[in-house]
Amino acid sequence: MKESLYAKSLVAIQFVSMGAMLLLSRGIFYNALSLYIFIVGLGIGLWALLHNKLGNFNIQPKLKENAKLITTGIYAYIRHPMYFSVFVMMLGLLIATPTLYEIFFFILLLVALYLKAKKEEALWIEENADYVAYKQRTKYFVPFVL
């Protein structure tokens, strides 16, 4: 029960942060750079979806039954491309018209995504012996960097 509450809380923090940013921003169409960054983030997410079946991942930081470790496409470079996609898209929104409120919610979003990724990694290590080797040859969020 405690694990489920933690997972649901992280998802709630993620979506509240994203929603607040959407409400506070003038939008991605405010300037060309914002739109470009948002589209790059969207592309990263679509690339990840091309290599991952919709039933294979979970919005909560827990593994679905019979989840398969994906190591192709962008997953060959980073372990959490969907989170990276959200980060990049929200960065595009943030730089459109940054305010202290938006910066606060962006940082809150980053913390939630990091904690979700950390929890998922612990579950994958318990579930799949190949994950440790996968973890050693890939980056956390940002290809070739982090």
C-alpha cells in the first residue's frame, strides 16, 4: 500500500506540475525556439514509443506484469527516454515566458521524474538480471551525457 501511494504521489506531482506550467505559460507558439524545443521533445517521445509497445510501460513507477526490457532505438542510449521527452517538451514551454512559478513547477517536475526513474530502476534490477549490464552501457536521461 505504501509503495502504491508513493508511485501515485509521484505521478500526481508530475501532472500537477505539467498542468500548472501549461496554465501559467503563454504557450510553445510564443517564440520559435520554444516551439522547436517542444517538437524535439515530442520527437524523442515518439521515437521511444516506436520501440516500446503501449502495454509494456506504466505511467506509475512500477513494472507491468511480463514487462520486457527495451534496448533498441533511443533505449540503446538512455534508459528513460519518455521522461527525457517530457523534460524537453516542458523546457520548451518554460523558456517561452519563464516566471518564478513556472521555474518552481519545472524543478518540481524534474524531481518527480528523477524519483520515478530511480524507483523503476530499482524494480528492474530486482526483476531482470540483464538490467545491470544495460544500465552500465546507457545513460540515465540525456544521451552521451547523463
